[in-house]
Amino acid sequence: MSSATEVRSDRKYTKDHEWAREQDGTVVVGISAFAVDQLGDITLVNLDVKVGDVVKAHQTFGTIESVKTLSDLYTPVAGSIVRINPELENRPELINEDPWDKGWMIAIQPSGPSEVASLLDAGAYSKLLESAEH
């Protein structure tokens, strides 16, 4: 498992601890190591969207359940769902093992280029985590 304060510079972040990485014209979405650390052992991922659904930014797209709590998942950008990680249904622990790569959740075709620009960069997200620790 990665360090809870790890922030990767190749992606943007939300205040709700989702990450968004631009890849081949889509935005791949997952949750940060900080969120994984706060949740503990993840036992269930329920994605309430399907390929083709149109979503708004900050819309709930599912829930994530752990031994500690149940949390909503929010879309970082508006657009259309183009992919869903099929592995999570049977292996939700992938998020604990690798929240940055194998534990991705959904991919969105953003409705416009400004969608990702409004998210926090790695520096701003690191500052948010620092303030959360005090």
C-alpha cells in the first residue's frame, strides 16, 4: 500500500480525494492514497453508472464500503462514462493494493477541456492534505 500522503503529479485532484488523470482524451478516475488510508480495508465498490451515462461534475457515481465506513464517490468532471473497471466488482481490495493504477474506477469523456483545468493540481492537493492533518 502506498503512503497516505503520496500525491502523484501526473493527475489532478478534488477536495473529496478523487484523482483524475487525462489519458487518450478521457479522464480516468480513482481515489487518492489519503482516501484509502482514511477508509481502511475496502470491502465493496458499488458503481451506480454504466458506459454511456452522462454525468455532471461532483455527481455521485457510486459508493465505496470499508470495514470503517461507507462513502460516496463523486465525478471530478462532467461528461460521458466510457469505461468502468470490471475488476472492482470481484476484487475491491485492488484499491487498497494500488489506488493509483489497478484501482481506477471509471473513465469519462469530458464535456470540454475546461473540466480538468478546474481541479486541484498536485501542489494544491498536497496543501489540502497538510491542512487536514492539523
